[in-house]
Amino acid sequence: MHIDWENIFTLMRQAVRTGEQDFPAISTIAQENQDPFRVLISTLISLRTKDSVTIAASRRLFALADSPHAMLSLSPQTIEEAIYPAGFYRIKTKNILEISKMLIQLYGGKVPSQKEALLQLPGVGTKTANLTLNLGFGIDAICVDIHVHRIANRMGWVSTNKPEKTEVALEKIMPQRFWIPLNELLVTYGQQICRPISPFCSKCTVYSYCKRVGVTRSR
């Protein structure tokens, strides 16, 4: 199967709005400061949380502490108040403090740049690890969330039933230079055009490339 990745990515970029409010939260945070710790913590905050809430919560927290050592100087209540109303903010606060402690004890206060090490940190799954590698270190890694998973299957690039399987399948067919921009672009495209239900196929710039797998209704 030949996929014209270059043209598809170019056409998708042309179709999406590019204001700050239109970018995924972690991309916005990373553009402000490409610091692995900020990317890691803001990604943790973003889980099951709207982008606008994630951005505001992350900025409030980093204004108080932007390193593991500084984070441990804050009380759990202070962190909770800073990141509220992020989803599961109490659990996230506990993980943020535990992560900060582990980074100091195991890595000299630095975020490790190995996926396996990141996955050992509390609350860190594949998506969070790969985004930290991507946006914190500039290391090629495919980050698959619900938007990437949906669009990759809808386009017919892969045929998988879980994001983890989509990541593995995409690694086999997608040139490495597209791995880092994949998440930001497809999340934005998925929010604006390729919606979960009734996507805007009439606005889609890659319609001719799409197999529309599972699409029963569109606009």
C-alpha cells in the first residue's frame, strides 16, 4: 500500500486553524518552553481534561514550581488548587509529587529520555511517555491518542482496535520524519474536521485519500 504522506500532511495543515486556542494543549506548553519536565507534568495534567483547562492549570502550577526540587517544596493542597479543575486532580497531585521525588532520587532531578524509564513513573502511560520524548526531547516517537487512532483507521492506514496497536502498526509504515508532527496535526484535524461522529467530509482536504472506514454519516 502506497501512502503519499508528504501530500497528506501538507493538505491537512492547510485545512486547520492555527491560533493558540486551536493547538493541542501540550504543543502550546512545549512551544512556551521545550522543557521535558514541563511537558511531562502538563501531559499528566491533560489526561481526561480539556485543552483550555490543561493550559491554564499548567501555567498556574509552573508559575509556582517548574522543577522537581521546586515541586517538592509545595504542599499537596497548593498543587491541587493550582491544577483544579483538571480531572482527577487529587490523584494527579499525588503522582506529580511522587514523580518529582523519583526524578531526584533516580535521575539527578532530570527527566529520563528513555521510554522504558518514563513508563516506570506513576501515572505515565505510552501516550505521556511518547509526548515527553517528542516535545520535550525532540526524539522520534509515535504518540497515539483517540484522534490519531480514529483517523489512522478511518483513512485505512491501519486496521486496529486499540491505540497501542495503532502505534505499532504506524511505526511499520510511516517514515520516521512524520512521527513527531503526527500527534499535533491529527489531534487538531480530529477536533476541527475529522470528528468522531459525523465528520466534516465536505471540508476534508484529504477526502480523496480516505477510505472512510466506519463512516456512516458525514457533513
